[in-house]
Amino acid sequence: MKNAPVRPDTKQRLAATVGAVLLRALFATLRIRLHDPSGFADGPSGTPVIYAFWHNRILAITAAFLRLYPPGRGGVLVLTSASKDGMWLGALASRLGMGSVRGSSSRRGATAIRELMEKVGQGHDIAITPDGPRGPRYELGPGMVYLAQKTGIRIVPVHARFSRCWRMKTWDGFCIPKPFSALDVTICAPETVPAELTEKEFEDQRRRIESLLRAGAE
């Protein structure tokens, strides 16, 4: 099937399992400090949300999820690309207690949005890196805003700052926290996207959410 997502073979699944074990070991050494000025984490847990954070913060947010995700919520699904890179991320996510939906704005985009809408209806939270899978860095595409508009669920911007980390020479400057470092994670107040928007209003909303996310980027 031409647009079918790449699936892992046995060796790749094994590699993902080993990778998840190593990440859990790294995450266990981190000192994670949660900042939640709006009290989101202590609020009602029944309504799904979209957690939005930049691509280079994936490991930071995953570490925080494993440590801090409220048990009463419906679980997190990660939107990944249909490419080989997305296959690895999806395989890792499944071994770290999260689900995944494969697709992006460039491939299987419409299919992924429909699947996400179904999952939201089942009570799942969604995690999206709006500048992934290949950038440009810190630029928000329309897909996440469209999903929030059509489903009525709110977007929760999440920021992460490292006391010490390695920065990869990738398009996004991917960050890997160093062992025994501190990680500050900030959950911002949920943002609502109106259901009825003109083209200009939609772009205004996109720019607004992008600005909120950029405010926490280094």
C-alpha cells in the first residue's frame, strides 16, 4: 500500500525494547520539578486534551509523563510520522506506556486526523510536536489547531528546561538530558480554539498558539 506507514521488523522491535529500558534507566536519575500555575494537574480528569510541545523536548516530556501523568486520565497517544523515524518513535512510545497514531501533514495526514478524532472520542489525551517530524524548528503547522477546532478539546502547551543536556546536531537541536540533571516541566493553562473561524481567524489562532509555545523555547 503506497501510503501505509512503515512497520518495524523483529530486530527493530527488539532495538526499541532495549532503547526503552535504557531511557527508563536515564529518566530514573532525573530530578523532575513540575510547575503548574493554572492547577491543571489537580483539576477534573475526564476531558481529553492535546499536549503540545516542541520536537526537541520529546525525551523531557516523556520522562515527565512516566513520573507525573495523573492515573485518572485516559492515557496518551503520540502523533508520529508514517516514515521510518515515526516508526521508531511509535515503537518506543508503546514500550513507555503510550500509544501512537501514525501520520503527518505530509503523509497520511487526513487519515491520522480522523483516527485522532476517534481516539479523542474514546477519552484519550493526544501528544503532538507541532514542528515535527522535520521542521522548521519552532514553527507550528495547521494540523494541531485544526484538530482542536474540530474536536473542541483544548490545547495544553508544555515547556521543558534542562539544567544539563546534550544537544544533537539535528534540525531541531534535539535535547538529551544528562544523567542526574534537573528537569523543569511547566504545564500552561489550556487554550480553546473556537469551532467557527474564518481563514484569517484560524491563522490568528495558529500564530497565538505558536507564540505561547515559543515563549518556553530556548
